[in-house]
Amino acid sequence: MESAGNVRWSRRIRPSAPGSRTTRLELFYDLVFVFAFLTVTTLTASDATARGLAHGLLVLALLWWCWTGFAALGNVVRTDQGAIPLIGFLTTAALFVLAIGMPQAFVDQPGGLPGPLVFAACYFVVRAAQVGVLGWVVRADPPLRRHWLLLALPPVVATVLIATAALVPQRFTDERVAIGVRLGLWIAALAVEYGVGLVLWGTGWVVVSAGHLAERHALIILVALGESIIALGFGPGFTAGLPLSWPVVLAGTLGIVVVASFWWSYFDTLALALEQTLHRTRERVARLRLARDAYTYLHLPLIAGIILFALGLKGQLAEAADPATPRWGERLGIFDALVLHGGATVYLLTLAALGRRVLGIARWPSVAAVAVLVLLTPVAAGLRELIALAVLALVVASATVVQTVVDTPRRRHVRQVALEEQLAAEADQTRWRGEHL
């Protein structure tokens, strides 16, 4: 985003440009989110209950809002120039402390710092730094400065609500009431952040670089997919010397089939089409709303779907490698069935929503696969783990193949446009380097 009005720039903070792309510093930010996503998966796996799942999703939503702040900031300013790298390093340190403090985000543990308060304070530092840089950018533009005040309020309110969620429930003797109050305060904190985001978009800001915004969100999808592979390959005890066997090979192959299908269904055509549509949308408010809906909001359930799937995969190879495990694994169980099928369902359903919102098309193969996965969830709970994973891989891969065939005319055009753009950019870069380097 950038102001459409009067903005005062300096050597400390330099403006972004319509053709800007992701910087290496932004990739450095994402390294911390790799760890944060892994932590969410690990913590949820350690508390395989509805409450643990709710806690994991709430923390993930809060992490996502931190990440979108980095993405929006990189669309306004050059993150690798001036004072921004120093601010970025300090913010990344706070984000890392937030990530390692996740185990105590909801309940304090004795013997150390007050975990929930440290978590809330780190969240405030991250969001305050993001909002502070934007405030510096718009300080000379009175209309945007007024909107910035609205932008600065949610981090304060959200931090207070998160801190209150750690303190107030302790006054209740009924544990169920305490849990309900705590969850309610967290939901209220997220509602403030996301709700004001809905109001603010369209009040004087524009998307500076559609390419940067699309690339940033594509990269975070890759981060989440990588987390799925890590969850598959580093289950408890798998690296401690358990034997390599055919069940291990099969489990690994099936997991990669699903992850590869996730990759293909997003990156092969849809991601390119989303970016091209955003480029073609010239009217400021329409472009901003499209970016908000497609990227800021609809990419969150994509990430959540991948994380849920990774949660279901966690420990699959370790169990398959254990000689004490039956040949096809233990019975999957209702929790793992819900997170495995639920993750794939949320992912495919969000892809369908993106197709409808941005391209105005119905992705019927994806919707049909969602219906099949929902119907198969109770059945999968009673199947052996490898059989259940094979069924899931078959459904997801089949949906991806059918969707690709259905999209063939659009796919050919979208990929040709993307190739021509890439060749033109490479030619321009080669020409400039020949003249100046």
C-alpha cells in the first residue's frame, strides 16, 4: 500500500515501486515463520483435543496478521534500504521470542517469566514496529495520518485483550468457564485486528506492486508446504535409527503426492492468474479490495489447511518405521482423520473461493473433491493409517488432475502470458546490465 497523496520520504525510509519484488530481508522474516508454523503444529500435536486445535488455530491467525503486516510494509517501502533492515532485525527478534513463547500463550507455567504477558508484549512490539513505519511514511499527509490513527489502535486493543485472557480467567473456579472466557477474549482480539483491516482497506491506500504482493504470498505458501514435508520426515524418533521399510517408503511417497498436488493446484495456474488479474485491475479501490480479499484474507485458510494436514502427517513415518506397528499402521482415529481430511478440505475449498472471487469461475473438481473428503472422514477414522493416507492422496491427486484438464484453455493462456512477461523482464535486465555494469 502507498499513499495516493503527499508522502515525505527520506534516506532512512525509501519508497517501493510498481515493479518491485521480494527482497532478501523479507525472506529472512519468513525463516522465523518457518519455525513459528512448526511450533504451532508441534504444540497442537501435543494436545490432540478440540481445545488444543482451537488454541493452535487462534495462534496461527495471530501469526498470519503479523506476517501480513510485513507483506504490506514491503509493498510500501524498500525493506533492504535505509533504517528498515535494523527495524526488521529487532522486530524479527521479538517475533522469535513470540514463537518460542507459544507454549505459554494461554496458560502461564511456574518457574519463569509470565509467559502469556511476554507473548502479548512481543506481539505488540511486532505490530507497533510495522504500524510505526507506516506512520512515518504518511506523517505529511493529513487524511492518511487520520487513517493511520485508526490503524494504530487495533494492536493496542488486541494486546490488552490477549493479556487480559491470561489474567482474568484465573479468577474463575470453574475450568470450563475459564477456558470459555480465555477463548472469547482471544477471538475478540482477532476480531479487532481483522475487522479494522476490513474497514481500513480502501481509505486512501493503493497497492504499489501487484507483483510483490503476489510473490510474497506465494512464498509463504511454499513455507507452509515445506512445513508439511518437515512434519512428515521428522516425526518423533524417526531420525533415531528406525529401519527403512516398505511402509516407510509408501507413507513418504503418499505424503509427497498430497503436498505436490497442493503445490500444483495453486502454483501451476491459479497463482499466476491471480497476479495477472491484480495487474489488470487499474481502479484503485477495486484493486485494493481484490488484494485484501484474495491475499490478506483468503490466503489464511490456505495456510491453515496446509498446517492442519501437516498436523495429521506428524509421526506417520515414525509409526510406519516402528517394527511393533502393524503392516498398514494403526487405525487412524477420529482426530487424525479430522485434521488430515479437514486440512485438505479447507485447502481445496479456499482454492475454489479464490477462483470465484478473482477469476469468476467455478472450480467444480475441487468442490467435488471436498464433498468426497467430507463423506469419507468417518470412514477414514476406522482405516489403517497408510490406507487412509492412500485414499486421501488418491482423492486430492485426482481432483488436481481433473481440474488441470478442465482448465486447459485458460491454463495455456495464463502460462503463456507469464512466460512472455518473464522473457521481457529478463531482456530488460540484460540490456540494463550491459549498459551500466
